[in-house]
Amino acid sequence: MYVCICRGVTDNAIREAVEDGARSWREVRERTECATQCGRCACTAKAITRDAITQEMMPSADLAYAV
């Protein structure tokens, strides 16, 4: 979905920025330019960023362990 209409930033673009190494709202904003014009999307974009960082930092449940 579009999060920032002014800059055409989607929730997927925010998640991709996090997957590519962004670890803060500031880094996501710099990479995507989200919330750099009118700023109405900032709260929603920050929530998506927070969720994406949390998901990125969690260990994967698909890891195989040696027995």
C-alpha cells in the first residue's frame, strides 16, 4: 500500500530499505524520502519501519540445529 503519497513510497519500499540494512527511521527516510514533504505519513511509516526492523532482527524459525 502507499504510505507516502507525496513521494510515492509504499510499505514494501520501507521493508526493502530495512532488508537492505536500514536500522532506524532516519535511515529509512534518507533511503526512501518518505515523510520529507508534508509529513502526514510519518506516524504510519515509523510503525511500519519499527515492525520491519523487529522482523529483520528476529532469528529465523527456519534454522536447522545440529543434534
